[in-house]
Amino acid sequence: MNTGDYITDEDLTVYLDGEAAPELAQRITHALRGDGEIEHRLEALRIPLDELRSAMDSLTGQAPAMPPLPSSKGQSRRSGGVIAAGVVVGILLGGVIGYSVPGRVDNDWKAYVAAYQALYVNKTLSDVHISSLQAAAMLGDLSSVLGLDLGSVSNDPVLNFKRAQLLGYNNNPLVQIAYLSPSGEPIALCITLIESRAAEALTVGTMQGMASASWTKDGYGFLVIGGSDETIIRASALRFKAALSG
Amino acid sequence: MPEIFPRLWRYCLVLSGNRDTAGDLAQATCLRALEKASQFEPGTHLDRWLFRLAQRIWLNELRANAVRRGGGLLSIDEIELPDEKPGTEMNFFASQVLREVYSLPEAQRVAVLLVYVEGFSYKEAAKVLDIPIGTVMSRLAAGRAKISHKLGDEKTGAV
């Protein structure tokens, strides 16, 4: 809840929960850098979510078995109408097929990015040509949105920079910087704002069949993904990590 | 529904603070779901629809009775964690966190469950609870502040 320039506890909660609009997230991110009082208030709102989820998960294990429900025939009498068996079956199936567990903001953005990146082919980027001036302007705008200087990422010595664009996840800005590898495979560096300000070391793995490397630092989540060569992804991630840390 | 029932029961437990009432409420919700099956929109989330039904039944039909007979008052002993590893620090801390959540007013602890445990967006939680998104924010902010204050310096790894 934004009331003018003052950052309320609701604003900070929205920020911690990854639900802040980009403008608010940016304002808080900036404020945190120069305002110890805001940092103190943010700390006063942090709670141990992992322990809470773990404790709550223990509770579901204590749930009783689902009681038997009346047949649709008996139920029809109760409700004074006819419940189509197909609808009931649809609901029961929906419980299995249609149900999905909503994601945790700090982790699931990578899964969405991976699914998006999996749609890229060489041709998606091979015909994209932008001037260094355009690239600088593009990255300048995106740096402002994220509150992070991205100026160096278009000059990678190995990957061929193609473009940068602003996407969004859970009302947070998500910047995707696209490259082609020396062998022509699409690779992306993606950066978004996350809840945790803790630094997580670089981790290399596989997502959606593509090599990936991710790390976090200072409230940002980073993901490098694309192609199948883990060596290229790891080395690229290390270069980006060094370039963006300064 | 069998897949979702344990989470529905947990939601009912957080609403009512009482195991017996939670069982009654969860069962009543399943029955109501069958009666209103034609109102369920295929392709939408069944869990959110069930939670919304449970919320309405609780507020309109069961809450007053439960509170009147004392069943709606929180009994910490009844919702204690299963103590699988007695004495371990993590288990003790998780138990303490749960206790602080349960000590919140009903409106705040339900918002905390939906957003932080179930992972619902603010918009989804607002729809389940039939309240404005701004109210969800206020309840979460108040809940966070109280839990954080109670846990004090022990909240290692908090986010």
C-alpha cells in the first residue's frame, strides 16, 4: 500500500513477498542502499518461512483420512436436484490432473525462464542485429529498472550479444539478455529481484534439458541458461558474476 | 479431492484451531463441493475453490457455534508438531514458529497460511477470503511484524 513517498510496512511486506510493482521494488531497493532505518524495518518484518512451511507440512501428515462421501444418487436427493455424474467425476479428476502447487517466488522464476528459453532456436536470434549505441541505451534503461549496472554484459569475450529485454515475474522486473554461443546456440543471462538478500554460490545444473548456472546476491537472482555445454555455461556465469559484482 | 484433503483439513485447522472442528469443517466442505459441483469451473484450481467454500461455511455456519462451545479457542497442545526427533534444535524452532503463527488473530494466521505456506498470490488469497488485496497486505504485514517480534534474535534464515 503506497502512500506517497513514505515506505509503509505494507510496502515492505509486498517487497519481501515478491509482489511489489516494479516502481515500488526499485524505490525500496534504492532506499535500502542508503537508508539504515528502512533496512532495520525490513529486518523487523522477516520471518523464517522455511521453518514455517516445514512445520505446516508436518501438519498435513496428521490429517485424518478423507471421509466417504455420499453417492451421487443420495447427493441428488439431498440437494433436491440432479448432479451430473460427469461433473462430479470432472471434479475428482480435477483434483489429480488440474491441480498444481503454486511456486515459491525465489525458486520458480528459474523454471519459468527455462521453459521460455527452451523455445529459443538459433534463428530466433541470428537475424537480430543492433548497434552498440542501441545496446548501450537498452542496457541503460534496464539497469535503471533493476537498480543494477548492466553496462558490461554486452561486451562478453565469448558469447555474441544479441539483445536485452524486460520481462516480468510475479510483478517483479525480469531482465533477459540473449546471446548466441560460438556454436550458434541461444544462451540467456536472466536477472530478477528476489526476496532473499543472502548470497548463494554459483550452482551448475540442467533445466529443461539445457545447461544452467545460477547464483544470488544482494537481493538479485541470476541464471545463465542455454545449450548443452556445461563448461561454456559455467565459464560464462563466472564471467558475468565477476562483471556484475563491481 | 482426496489429493487435496490433507491441505483442506490443515486450512480448516488453522481457521478453527481445533482438530474436531477442523474435521467437521473439512467434511462439510467436501459435501458442499459435491452439491455445488456444477459451479466449479473446469481448468481453475480446485484447491482454491474448496478453500473458499470452507471459508464461507466456517464464517456463516460453524464459527459461532465453535466459539460458543469453546472449540474455536486455540488449544496449542492440540496443534503441537509431531515430535519425531525430540530435542533437535530445528524441530524445536519450527515448533516455536508454528506456535507464534497460531497465536495470531484468525484473520492474520489464515492469510499467512494461504500466502506463505500454500504459496497463493495476494490476488488468489483475497479471492479465497473474499476481501480486498489491500487487506491481505495489511494482515500479512501485521502478521510478519508480530511473529518477527516474538521470535526476536532466533529467526535465523528469515525472509
